[in-house]
Amino acid sequence: MGGRLEGKVALVTGGGRGIGRAICEAYAREGAAVGVLDLRPDVAEPAADAIREAGGKAVALTGNVANRDEVFAAAEALKSEFGPVTLLVNNAMWNRYGPLEEQDETAIGRMIDVGFKGVIWGYQAVIPQMRAAGQGAIVNIASPSAVIAMKHGIMYSAIKAAVAAATRSGAAEFGPDNIRVNAIAPGPTQTDGAMRVVTEDGWERRRERIPIRRLGQPEDMANAAVFLASEEASFITGDMLFVDGGITYAFS
């Protein structure tokens, strides 16, 4: 192990599956020590085990990003294990698509608590550690729906737009402390979770809309997350990188 993130300590929320796990594995391959934070220990632990078996450094952390105290506890546990957190990936999200009038208060509240408040709690938990270390990089997982319309996705779009705004404002607020904040907007991506709910016909329709005519893979998002966390992106902050095969601007 060793590479572009050598010596960094990364906290990745929703790190046990899908895009989050791919980012954890990519960060570890590049030399970072990784905290795999997930709601379920039976998901976080295998992800951390796989990294360690491959020769990397990782610890499984259990917590709900909707709970501020649990995010702070995870950040402190990671610091105790590997040192100050210098990388943060706000990836965790809970979502329910459907007509807005069918969304009840519980579902809407959970989407906001996980998808937006979780980002804010992540900021608050790690910024003091990054300031003490004299450096930091944050990567938020946003979405093309932050800037284009999505039928039956009003809440999801609104939350991801808020994440994009928090990315820009975070870059302005934390930049003087040598902390960069950027976001990734993944296009249609074949995660395990998505594969369970999207039919083959649904994937084919998505594929046909993408200019480069292929679907995204978790590794595509992980590669972008490595770049934004690395010194190669040291003069990039407040940006949202569309990793979508061109679908956003081709059909916006």
C-alpha cells in the first residue's frame, strides 16, 4: 500500500456498501487509513476486514449520521486509532422516491436527517481535527439532480442541492484553514443496492441516455474521490465534479 493519500486519515460515511465502500477501498490502496462508518456493523466490519486483508489500514465504525453525537464519537474513535482525521467523505444517504403527496413526515425527516444534517455533523466533527493538523479535504456526494429536474424526486433533489450549496459555502469558510471542500455528482451507477431495484430495461434506458453509452460503476466515483482528496487537486475547492458520462448537460 502507498500512494497519493499516504499518511492521510479518512472518515467515509455510508462506507460499507456501494460507492462508499469503493471509496474506502480506493483510499486505502492510495495509502490512507480509513474509518468505515456505517449504520450496520454487519456491513461496516466486512468492508474494513477486506481492506486489512489487502494490506491496508481500516477500522469499522458503527453510527447513524443523523445523530450528531454518534458522528462525533466515530470521528474521535478514528482519531484514537490512526490520528487526526484529514479526509472526510460525506456519502451516507437514505432516500424514498415517489409522488410528493405520498411522502409522510417520517420519510421526509429521515431523508433530511441523513442526507443533509449528516453532512453538517460530519463538518462539525472533523473540522477541528483538520485545523489542528493544518490541512484537510472533504468530498461530498451530491447528484446531478441538484441542478436538473427529477420527477418523483423533489426531496432528493432539494437535499442534494443543499449539499452542493454546503460544498460551496464550506469551501469559502474553511479554505483559510487549508481545508478544501468539493463534491461529486454521480450519474447512473450500478451499485449493489441499485441493481436490486432497477430492472434490466431500466438500466438499458439509462444507458441509452448517456452520451458515452455505458453505466457508471462505483470505481468511477472512487477514482474521482481519490483525485479530489489528493494533492493533484490542491487548487480545487468549492467545485462539483459531474461523474456521469455526460448525461447531465446532454439532457439538461
